[in-house]
Amino acid sequence: MKIDIRKTTPFTDQKPGTSGLRKKVSVFSRKNYLENFIQAIFDTLGDLTGQTLVVGGDGRYMNRTAIQTIIKMAAANSIGKLIIGQNGLLSTPAASCMIRKYKTRGGLILSASHNPGGPDGDFGIKYNGENGGPAPEHVTDTVYRRSREITQFRIADVEDVDLDCLGERPIGGMTVQIIDPVEDYAQLMEHLFDFNLIRAAILSGALTVKFDAMHAITGPYAKRILEDRLYAVTGTVINGIPLEDFGGEHPDPNLFHARELAALMYGANAPTLGAASDGDGDRNMILGSRFFVTPSDSLAVLAANAHLLPGYRDGLRGVARSMPTSQAVDRVAEAVGVDCYETPTGWKFFGNLLDARKITLCGEESFGTGSDHVREKDGLWAVLFWLNLIALKRQSVAEIVRDHWRRFGRHFYTRHDYEAIDPNIAGAIVHRLRQQLPSLPGQTFGAYTVAFADDFSYEDPVDGSISEKQGIRIGFKDGSRIVFRLSGTGTEGATLRIYLERYEPEIEKHEQDAQEALSDLIQLAEHLSEAKQRTRMAAPTVIT
Ligand code: G16
């Protein structure tokens, strides 16, 4: 096998964001752009001789060509083995599952998650470590440093590998194993949930489900698990074939982008559960008939009921949520008597807590929930959790959530996004907010008195690392909050996210619309940030 050592010059913009490096395909297509980043990862990992890596992606445009490049570079960097999902496919949670199951040195996951795909869309790549989770900040910082000083990369001069045919083949001294992307993951799900109970409920007609794979990675997973193993009728999974451009759609599981599913769930004869997942299969949206479950509520409901399900019979060790996620799960933790951790946005921050066995469940407002079964959030896992719960309780989604509110109170919650705004304007908004922080505590705005105002800083309780400037929090005496932060996953301009939360203990007030219930706080957020005025946008781009 001939190995080329090619000269290159560094790019200055290869800084991983909230979840790996995400850029436009046009950026990733620049000469040596992908190669530089891959070599920077390999260099950061040190001696990889004989080591195994898992490789796979969400099937978006560039997935296959990027995998061929990774194979050639891995062979030239003395890697012993690559385990690759058939057709180059692996959902993010399935990749995490395989890294853990086969005890590999980690894996490379190719995805830009819920961002659009295709030649004009986005591409992304991230390294997950031996625990199956996204690399922590000190690793991604080192990759970034390395990417800025790189002068050469190694690549083998070999033929492309057939990614579609299962089995093992040698590439120089390295072995490439093409593996069924679904089987290991499906087995893990079967171990966590009561498949017999769910199957019986489905067969009896008491439980019906529709799953929107949004032309993305979860199609094959959902078909195998929901239709083949749980006997949901054929057609339960819609948009189930992964397409390189996601059918020209935005594979983001919310009411706006999962339109087909939303129309069904808000129409007559809706199934018991409607669910959708995103580009790489780690996000989930849960719907009942005419009922949207906020991700924050979903986490709280799962936490309150986990002990009823086979995989979680021993109860919870603790829970965690990202800072902007509503405090609904905090109330469950308090009632159950376990710790609740508040982390910065980004699944990587849960890794240490899970590895140290401080938590069992964790989740984020950004449609992510997961547990200690892998080290990524897991869309289909959340759907199966809900199916198991519905089969067990014999209640509708809405009844389960309303019962939860009755017991714990309701956290009204919404997120307003201003997307693709001028980064200078976004910076100015954040700067203005930061300047106000010292003077806010004690001030009263209508019914709300500020209890604290800060720029969230997190000290990891396991390794003591500190992450600063993770979002502006304004907390009020009644527990309400407004949070402002800039997204770390966008590829166009800046995205300002405004998160709003208010607690309502009174049952008679639980049926109010969230935007109405939060209207005073929404106005106050505008007063403090001048987001509309400064961006000259009449309304947020997306409200969830
Ligand atoms: C990623 C991260 C999540 C984060 C989300 C949104 O999700 O893994 O932890 O909550 O981005 O981040 P931001 O608010 O910075 O855009 P995904 O599904 O895109 O990989």
C-alpha cells in the first residue's frame, strides 16, 4: 500500500461548536479541508497503531465520499480497524452504542444533525471518545489548535471500498468491517424496554403510532424496530428512506418542519403517539392527539416514571438538564430525592456525569433526551420510552402529561429563535445584556422581581473543568427565568435563542396557551435585549 504524505496549509475556522465541526458543504469541499480536520483529530488522539474506530453518518450529501477519505487516511495513520455502518449509515446514538459495545478507541460521526443537507446544505463531523460520547472541550480545543498548525496529512493510495456489502476486507494493514447499522442498537432497545407489552398493546389496537423519519437516518431503525419487531402496521414509519438532501426539507423534528406528522396529529383520528426524529437520529419530538409535549416536560415525565420500565427498575441515580431547559425535571428530582445537575448546552457535558454514575437520565430543551445506555441523546429511545409508558399506564399522551402537571405543577416554556442574523448585531445584543447584569437583581418588572442575573459558568463536578459564558440567565423571585444565548450549531450568521419559563402550580390554569402564559416575560425579554428592534425582524424565525 502506497502512502502519500501531502503538504497542506491550515484553515483558521475549524473550531468545533456545540457538537463538532459544522459547515456548509461548499466549505467542506475546499481542497484539503476535510483531510486537514481528520488529520488534526488523528494527531490529537496520539498513537493509533492497531486501534479500532467506528465510522458512520446520517447519509447526507458528502457522507459516502467523506467516508472513503477517512478510510484512506485511517489506513495511512496505522489504524488497525474501522467498523463502518452499511451504506455508510449510522445514527448518532447507534454509533455511540457500537463504540461502547465493541470497546473501540472512539468513532467519527458524520452529520450536521437537523441542519439541511444536499450540495447547498450543511455537513459536519465530530469525534466521539471511548465512552461513546462527544469529545469533551479540552479534546476539541486541542483538535482546533492542531488544525491551525497542520502542515501535512497522510493518505493511502488505494481504491474506494464497497460500503454496501457486509463483511470484512483488508485495506493495507487495516481491516474494514461493514456492519449492519441497526442490529446492535435494536438489541439494546429490546433490553431496556418491555417489547412484549408494547407489542401486545399495538396488536390489540389500543396503541397506534406514526413515526416521521424526515427522510433521514432513523428510517431503517424505526422500520426494523417499530414495524418488524413491535408489529406496528406497515406505513407506521413515514419518510423512512434516508435521502442525501432529506427531500429538500429541514430534518428538524418540530411542529414547523415535521408538517405532515403535525397535520395528522392535530386532525381527526390521530394515532395515540406521533413522533419524529432528526437528521442523525438523536433528537425526538413527542406528540399526542392534538397535544405537543415540550422536550423539557418529556424529560420530567420520563424521570418521574423511569422506575416502571425494565431498564430502569433500580430507580434513578440522579438527573441532569442543560441550563436553558425548564426546571420541570428539578421538581421530579426533588420529589424522588436525587441530585439534579444543571449543565451548559451540549450533550458533551453530560458525559462525565454519566460515566461517574451520578445520573441516569438527562435531557435538553432542544428536543434531546437520553440515559446512561449510550453517551448521546437518543431519539428512538425516547419514542420507545413513551410507547412503553403508554402501554403500561393505558393512558393517552395528554393524560400522562396532565397527570404529571397535577402532581408537580406546570412549567410553561417556549424558545424564540432569531436565525441568520448579522453576527455583529448578535454580539451587540449579548454585550448590552451583559452590561445590564450587575444592576438587574432587585429590580421589579410588572409582576416579576429579579432574583439573580448572571452569565452562566459551569464547574464540572467530576473533573473540575470550568466552562464560562454559557448563556445569560435572568432568574425571578417566583422561579421564572429568561435565558439568552447564541447558538453554537448554526452555519449562517448568528442565531439568538431566547428561552422563557414560568411555573404555574394552580391546576385550573394549566390549560392556558404557553405563548399567552408567557406573554409578559416575552415582552420583558424584548425590553431587555431589544432583539426585534436591533435585528429589524418583526418576529422570531422559529418558535418552539
Ligand atoms: C446539538 C447539541 C445539543 C444542543 C443543540 C443545540 O444538538 O448536541 O446538546 O442542545 O445542538 O445547540 P445550540 O443551541 O448551540 O444550537 P444536535 O442535535 O444539533 O447535535
